[in-house]
Amino acid sequence: MNISRRLGTLVVFGVPAIIGGGIVYALFGNYVAVFAYEILLILVAVGFASK
């Protein structure tokens, strides 16, 4: 996988990070849940980009 494809994959994961972070905050009302969601999303994004 070339560098542009890896960067594109990471950019695609940026949308769920922004939108999903707001949804998680609205549901749980604290930033701990948002940080947990963001860390999980980062791990999944790195997993996809490393293939």
C-alpha cells in the first residue's frame, strides 16, 4: 500500500472521529467516553493503514 493510500485511509477515519466524538459526548456527557472512543478509533485506523 503506497503512502497516498495510507493517508487517504486515515483521512476517511477523521470524519467518524469528529462526528462520532460529538455523538458520544451527547450520549454520555463526559470526555472520558470520548477519549476512549477516539483511542479505539485510532487503533482501528492504524490497523487498516498498516495492512
